[in-house]
Amino acid sequence: MGGTPITIRWLKDPTVQEINRVIFILDAAFEDDDLFTTMLHGGDKALVHLRFETFVHAAAIGGQIEVATLGPQVEDIVGVAVWYGPGQSSSATEQQREVGVRRFLAALPEDLKKWWLEHLVPVLEQLNKECLDPGFSLSQWYLPFFAVHLQHHRKGIAKALMASAEDKAKADGGSIVLETSTDVDVVIYTRLGFEVKGKAKLSRAGYGECQVHQMVKTP
């Protein structure tokens, strides 16, 4: 990395420019859709971007956004993690729901919206119930989005982001929770100390099936 140090920052009241950079990093990281991403958005790149845009804005209101940066400028942000700490969620407040899930769902074709509400959400909720203890949400740190710019892979940025979050989770006496759908990501998160707690099958007509893995790490 040419000796450039990695700085981890937790954005407080992020600017429009910072939010846009976070969305840009996520867009770039998911440019090549895996099956799960394709199922979520029907293969529509505009919906992939909208999902990141709406849910990052919701996190800026009622969650926490962590970034890895190589300098003082917004463009120096090269890694991002969107978090919900103990008691937080993406739809905890009316303002979050308005800029987040409602705006996203309103943009979906009716058949895709129906799949989200009648299949995706119930399957993931059941997975949580089966894998996590009751009341776990009150102590967990949930990670819905995590990405490092493609030009900065294998430079310790993911580890630095995770280490900073682990310090917060440890201070709360909680665990870090995430879901992932690719074998590659399972390997990556396993190397970061996570373990698979359970799996669920997602299916959608015309797209096939994929497995979602619930992974947990207790610092």
C-alpha cells in the first residue's frame, strides 16, 4: 500500500459527499452480480444502486457507518461497513422507513415486491429465530453491507474495519452478525473469525435457488 496508513473513522452526521462515496464503494463492489444479488433486484442494476442508496441513508439516520480512508479527502475512502448496533435497525424510526425501505419497495415491480415481502423477509426472519438467541438483537452488531474498493483488496482494509467494530461489540458484550450467500464470502468471513450458525434456502421462479448463511463472531 506504499506505506499509506489506514485510518478508520465512524461517520457522525455524514455529509452528502461522504454518503455518496459510501454508495459508490458498494456499487463498485457489487458490480458483478452473484445469484443472490440478481434475485434481490431482478437483475436490474438501477435497483441495486437504489437499495444501497436508500439503506445507507437510513443507516445515516439510525445506524452507524464506518469507513477506511487513506487520506483526508472524501475520495480517499476505500472501505465501508454499515452497522446497526444494539437496539438499532434500518426501520426503527418513521424517518428511516420513509427514506429507506418504503422508497425501495415502492420502486420494485409488483412481482418482485411480492417476493420480497412473502418469501425473502419471512425466510430471513425464520433463519434469525433458528440461529440466534431470543433478545439477541439487543446486544448484537448487525452488518448488512461491507465492501472494500476493488483496487485495494488484500491490503488489510477489511481486517482493520472489522477490528474497530469488534472493539465496540466487545465493549457492549455483544456479537457481530451477518448474512452472506457466496462460498467465497463464507471463506473470507471464516478467516476473519466468523462461524456459520445456520443456512436457509432462497428460491425464485426463473432464477433458481441459493443458500444464505447466517454467520456470527463473538469478539
